[in-house]
Amino acid sequence: EMFSPAGRLEWVVNAPECIYDTFKGVANSSGHLQVQTGDGKFRTDGDGFLWQQSEQKLNISNNVCTVIENGAAITIKP
């Protein structure tokens, strides 16, 4: 979970089988990934992923499904 400075829930990420390398700032898994905004209006999930913290880059490999509801406000900070 990621919260704004004001304490508002911004993102929820669920990856039950995730390996995170703290030195490289990389998380990956061949398992399932679910990501959604705090209000639930943007959500995506799939199987297999690579997160590169330094580049703020997320690649989801397979069975990707994304839902963006009307009124979704998505802010991705560099």
C-alpha cells in the first residue's frame, strides 16, 4: 500500500509470490500481480512481472487485464 502525505490511500499492490532485491531496487515474480488505485477506479492484473524502481517501470508479462473507470484520476510520479 502507498499513501499520500495527507494519509489518503493511493495505490494497493498485491503479489503473493514476489522477490525484491533491495540493492538493485527490482521486484519480480512469475506469479500473479494485482495493482489498483486507492479508489479502485484503475486496476490492472496479470501473471509474471518485473518492477524496476529506479526507472519507475512495471512490465506485466501475461494475461494482462486493465480496467479504467470513468472519473479515474491517475498520477504517476517520476
